[in-house]
Amino acid sequence: MPFDLNQSIHHYPLVAFDTETSGPYPIESEIVELGAVKWYKGKIVDRFQTLLKPSRAMLPDNIVIHGITNEMVADAPQMKDEIAKFCKFIDGSVLMAHHAPFDLGFLTIEIEKAELAFPQSLQVCTSLISRALLTTTNHKLQTLVKELGLTGGAAHRAYDDAYACLQVFFKSCEKLGEDVNLNRVLELQKKEINWNKYRIWSSQDEKIISLAKATLEQRTINIVYEGGQTKGKPRPIKPMGFVRNPDGDYLHAQCGLDQQRKRFYLDKILDFDR
């Protein structure tokens, strides 16, 4: 379904969603909670919320962020049993998340793994929109909830953060007048956000697929990188996370004798082990 960008933001269903994850980077980590709220014609018309059991136990450093324990997800469904339901839930909607590249990066991989068609949706980042329109101490979701007097619920739980995200969107749009259209929202967002920006396994880019496989296998590889102390020379790294991002795709990898983690931007990786 093509979206008419001249239509009001209220013309299509709005779905705000949030993920809680077992770690910070796709491939390395997985979604452990998925929540969403659907708004249409002035009211909440549906909601989605589920815990999800990851393939590996979560570490304490991850658990402390969201409070979701391994015991809580022990009997939860796996993502492969829920992803088709969620794709149906968001199909035909204006889909939004706060810091959307993070959530979409994880979600896109799950859709690819399930070999599903990507839902017809228009992607929006409420963090980018709030930065364009709202003056607050910072634009973290919980700061916006507090300083704008929104309903916050439990921070870092998927459904409550999704509902807070929806409120941030409406609060931002108040600055634009009664009947702002989708095109104006995307202009304020500035960065292009869509499924193609986050594809990995269904990407047509051999470099992306090869480096993602090395990340999945946590296999040490040699790369030639444009910058750094070993500029232009092979250096061993162990990819741990793979991030596709509007500001530049990168590997998060261990390197050096101390196994320090660093970012290696894909456009600066000149050569690598295949």
C-alpha cells in the first residue's frame, strides 16, 4: 500500500513500538521483549506485548538495564513464533520508535530470518522529530516523559516505552498545527529511515553479508582500514556486533592485545578476509 504523504498524520493507523534486547548490537544480541500500541481515529485500538526467549542466557550487565531476567523469559515464546503476528500488527501503519534505527535494526533481522515480506509501513523516529521541535534538557525518552509531563509507566519495558513514544510524537506534532501532513514530519526527521536501510541477510551488498557472517560466527578476521595507527595495513579484529545506521554502517569489534572494543565503519574497511 503506497502512502500518500500529503495526508494528515491521522489518516493512517499509528503504531509506536519498542524493543528490549539481550545486548546492544544486532546479530550479537536478540530481542527479549516486544511491545507496541496502535492508535487510530483518536484512540488506542490495539496493543501488542510479549516477552521472548533468546537463544542464549542474558548477562547481568544486560539484565540491569531493563530488569528482564532469564527466569522471566524461561517459558516465553521464541521470536520465530511471534514475528509473523507482529508483522501483521504493523502492516499498513505509520511505524515509529524512539531512536528508531536501534529497534528497526533488530526487527529487520528477525523478519529476514523468518523469510517474511517486509510490512508496508512508513518509518518514523520520534527522537529525531522531538529534536527538531521540542526544547528539553536532552531527548532521551525518559527525560521527555518527565519534562513534558507524559505518562511514563515502567522505564525500559517495551509496552510502556512504546506508549511514551506515541505521546512524544503527538506532543511534537502539536508544534506544527492541527492537521500536519506526513511529508512535513519526514522533512523534519531529515534522515531516511526504511527497511532497506537495515537489511543484512537480504542485502545485495556482498561486503555487508560477508562481514555479518563473520560477526555471527564471532570469527577473527583481518581487515585493512582507512584510519587508525595501522592505516592501510592488515589488522586482526573479532566482530561482535553489526549495525546498519543512517549515519554509517559499522562493526563493533574486539581488537588489540587488550581486546578493546571499537567501531569500524564499513565504508572505511578497504579489504577483509572473506
